[in-house]
Amino acid sequence: MRSRIGLFSRPRISHKSRISFGHVEADECGGMNALLRAAPNTTVAFGALGCAVSIRDLADRPPHPVPDGDALDLGGRRVRFVATPHVPHNWEAQVLYEETTRTLLCGDLFTQAGRSRAIDDDVVTPALDAQASLASAAPGPAVPAVLRWLAELQPETLATMHGASFVGDGASALDSFATGWEARFGARGALSTLR
Ligand SMILES: [Fe+2]
């Protein structure tokens, strides 16, 4: 990973831009400061809570705090910042929703193990299977509650960080994931599969 970050070690990105991510974890934002060095006009945009608890201290330049639910206009695309506290993990967790293409950049949600599938396949069962072995998300009702909020956005693409993305009825997929989560893990979340 560090050798890949080296690709960004020389300043070569001149236009003004924003970078963002889902939560504080190496595979989400480990390259944040390398990108800031490579792109002097770039700022980290993140939810206001995350800026207050972590990003302001971790980032080499002051971040741009975005209030929950606000959108940044990127010119032809609008990215909404949706706070998802503790889901899948970490207090500052958020997802990004690109309103023009109805794309939910859902990070670790819908993580799948093994070979990737077609983008219109069932993503719920493999995501539940992966969670049963990883137990990476918060216990309690937070995960299904957030999945149902996100369903209200009615996304048409679920852009997943680990595994195949999904194109189709994203609201139904999110609702099914919430229902399956409660049925399979109950109040203890995926921790119930470990002990
Ligand atoms: Fe994560």
C-alpha cells in the first residue's frame, strides 16, 4: 500500500478538489495526507462530527466540515454527506450519496467475501454471510436502523468498497438487508455469531 501511495508523492494535481471517505480506518483514509501533499489545492471534506473528533487532528490541512445531510456541488454532480454513527463502525462513520446518478457510496456496508458477482445479483445474502464471519459492525439496533434510513434515499446503485456493487432497486436491497440482519443476528448484532 505504501509503495502505491508513493505514486502520489510528487505534487501533480493542480485543480481545486475535495477528498472524502467513510470513516477513520487505514483502508478508508490511510492515504489522506499523501493525497493532500500531492494536491495542494485539495481539502478533506467530512461530516462535522468526524472533523471535530478526528479529522481536524489527523489531516495535515484543516478539513471542510459538512453538516449532516448537506450536499457539495461538484459541478454536474451533487454529493450528500449522510452521518451513520457507529454504522458499520466508528462514531464518525458516514456514507456519501451522489444525487444525480442516485449512487450510494456505501463503503463497508454490503461487504462480501470471495469472488465478485454480477452487479444485479443478490447482494444481501453474501453480505450477511460476510458479516457472520467478520462481525465488524456495531451490535444492537444501529445497523438495521441506518439501513432503513438509507433506503429512503432510493439509490439505484450501491457502490460497495469490498465486493461487487449492485445496480437495481437499492431501497429494497437495503430493506432486505435490515430485515435479514435482525433475523440472523438479533440484538447482539453479528457478535452473536462469535460466542
Ligand atoms: Fe471499515
